[in-house]
Amino acid sequence: MRYTKLKINFILVVTEAHEKRKDTIIMKERIGLIDIGSNSIRLVVFQVEDNLAMREIQNIKIPARIFQYINDDHEMSQDGIDILARIIGAFAKEAAILKADRILPKATAAIRQSKNKDDIVNQVKKKTGVTIEIVPEEMEAYYGFSAVVHSMSDSDGVSIDIGGGSTEITVFKNKELVEAFSFPFGAVSLQEKFFNGKDFNDAKSIKETRKFVRQAFSEQPFFENLNLPIFAIGGSARNVARVHQMQSNYGMAGLHGYTMKPKQIDQVFDTFVGLSMKEMLKLEGLSSNRADIIVPATIVFQELIQTVDSPVFKFSQEGLREGIVYEYLEEKYRSAFDIHRVAQQTVERLSSIYQFSMPDSAQRMVIARQLYTALSEDGYLKLNDHELELLNYGAYLYNLGEMIEPGNASQHTFYLLSNSNLNGFSHPERLALSILASYKNKTLFGQYLTTYGEMLDDKPVETLQHIGGLIKFAECLNDSHNNIVKSMDTVMKGNSLILRVFYQGELLSEVYRSEDQKKHVERAIGKDITLEFIHANSYRAIL
């Protein structure tokens, strides 16, 4: 039997990934990243797993706003340097307690733009033993771009990262960097320039900020009228997305891959400017330390959307910090990541995180594809490439929740996947994967859709039920986990459709289970079927 070709053959990807592990994965390690921004300083300790998946084990933020310690001559005061040194010293000790193998202290605009940056670096080194690395403008933009292409499946787009003192924007096509630019203004510096001594929502200040940002963008025409999606990273974007989720009573957990339309950005902005500062400090989804700077940050988003003529605004949970770690890992480990196979690598790495059987997963996926091929060749079922990918992923991750409790594997599977940020998956795709990997019956399928059904159209919902049925049936054909099924086809005998299952080895519970669950396949194709199990050796002998 032949397989319908996909743009990406996930079965081969999984096989290659296991082979690459032999060469690329040397050891686990912990990386302590100190991100020294203009608005805040953050320590994130990443645990690098055996399969190079990154897991946060610590994330501490201090809203130091070191940008405010830089005077009109662009020099950081001694008070600012002392505060910086104390925080970095404390973070270095925390990283040591957590047994970080490597500390990466990276500084962006605030220190980069300081005339006395050499003195800052030297004093911090003397007081803490930590050598700050200053990230050049072009690299800061690159790290943001890298985080987006490593964590999202989209090939083309515009990335934006608004910091406290600078804004990095890139354009990428086919996941390759085309243009990058760092603007010397950020949420904090815009607030100080236009809102200093005024209300955070002062109308005149808003108008002047908008004019300033629009002029700055117009002087760099490389991203005008691109009509590409915008991928926003960083704290300001996170707060805008989170506020919108709260306002719309959004049910699905997580922000990564969350999509907003331009008018929804405008609605969130209108919410901000319509509140008092007291109300802003209590606004659900908004961090209190960003209440006074979120308005200028949102203006930057609005003006970029207008300049690019962007249809959608997407949020990436991964940003500068992850981009730095990706660079470190790719320099250390050969073929660590494949940016053109983000979703596939996410699915493959989930098998390690949740420690379920990869051989069984791969076999279930093979059977599901064999079943689909047999049905599609005779015109009983037709899926597009994206739906076939979901069939692969859902079959591979099917019932991963068994490791929590086998009796309620479906419910645990749905909860785990629907509440996890999955790189390479949009929120509707994550919902689809959760439904497929947890498919048990029509009733549970309907219950899972009750909360999130508005995210999917009627036709995709019907198709998902059909795909889920194929996966459920494929699981029955490997019920003994002996990998006995080798191929399938369909034949007509009179008016009856026969699904022939060719196997090698000993049939155990496969016959009973598949007879009991064939109704799922019948529902998908709208036709009754008869199962016929044929030993592959005897069939070849007859031929």
C-alpha cells in the first residue's frame, strides 16, 4: 500500500529525530539567563532535557527600571549601577543554588545606550564576578526573530519586541531574516518623553506619541504595506493579549499562539485610555508595574499594524531570552532544532516529557495512515494535507494521559494538551489536537467542544470527529501492542464493503476490539463495513 504524500512526512521525521539523538544529545544541563532590560531585570533558569526541550524551573522578575537612572548625557548614575550590581549578584547566587551549569547575563538598550557602559560592566564584574554581555541592536532584533521562527509554524511575518528603551522589528520570509531594525525608543522612554508629569492617558500626549512613532516608521519603509501577520513578543504584548482574553472570557489556557485582529487591539487600547490609574492597577490581565507604560506600548503596536497593513496580531510566549538560549544550544548541539518542523518536533518531544511509549505511538500512527489510505484510494474519505498532519499528530499522542490514570485517559489527555503552550500550533490547532488525541466517543467529543466550540467551524468539527474515529479504530488494531498489522485495503463483495486487514503474528484482542469500534469508521465514511483479517503469509501463498 502506498501513502498519500505530505509536504512533511511526519513518520520519517520521528524516525530521524530518534537517530539524531544519538549524536546530538550529550547531557542535560541548566542555563541561567539574566535578562537586563530597561524596564525589568529577570532571571530565568532553563532545564535542558535529554531531547533538547527547554523547561523553565525558575523565573524571577524585578521591575528595576534602570533606564530612569540614565541622565540627559546618557550616563547611568552610581545609584543605578549599585542597584544593578545588587540584583545581578542576587540572581547569580540563586542560579548557583539551582545548580545552573552556565550563566548568560545579557544586557539590552539601557546599558547599550549608556556612554559609561564600560564602567557599568567593570563595576558589576568587580562586585559580583558576573561579566555582563551587551547585546548589539542587530542581535537583539535577531534573537526575537529566532524565537518566533523556532516556536511558530508560520513561514512569513513581522516580529516586534518592545522593550523599555528600544523596539526591535524584523521581517522574515520562508523563515529567513529579510530586514531588521532597532528603533531607539521603547515603552519606558516613550512614557518619559511624552507623558512625564501627565496622566498616563493624557489625550495630547497620546497624539504626540502616535505622531512620533508613525514618523519613525515612515522613515524605514522596508515594512510598509507588507500585509503579513505580526508576531509580538515581550511583556507589553503579553499584557495586551492577556487583558483581551480576560475581557472576552476566553476559555483556553495560555498565550502562545493567541491571535487578535487589529480592531481588537484598538478595543483594548480604548479600555486602557478610558480608565483611571486606580482602575488600571486593578485591571484583570494587566501587570501593575506596566500600568503607566502600556498606553505608549500599545500605540507602537497600533502604528505598526497600520504601517504593515497586517491582518492579524499574534503573540509568541517565546522572545529574546529563548532566542539567546536557542543560539547557545545550536552552537553546542548539532542539528538541535529544525525551524521548518516546529509542530512535528513539539509532538515528538511531548513523548519524552510525558514518558509514553514511542514505538506504540509510531505504530498507531502508521496504522491510522494505512487505514486512511485504504479508504481514500476508493474515494470513501478525503482529507487535505493539514488534516492529514493532524491525523498523524493525534494518533501519535493518543491517550498520553494514561500515565496519570488509565481509566480516565481521555479526560487527562484533553486537559494536558488543551492547557499546554504547544510550539507550532495555533489555539484552534491545539484544540483540534487535544480533541483527536483524546477521542473516545461521540458524547465526550461533544463535551470537549462545549467550552471551546466557538473556535471551530461546523465543517472542521465534523471532520475532526471522523479523524478521531480513525485514530480510535487504529488503537484497537494494535490492542496487544505486538505490531501485527502490516497493511490494509478495501474491496467490494456484492453490495458489501470489506476492509481487509493483513497481519503477521498472533491475533489476540484486535479482532474483538476492532469489531466493537468499527462504528467510528462507518460514521466517517457513511457506509457499513465488514472486517476481514488475513494472515499476510497465507495471502501471499494464495497469490
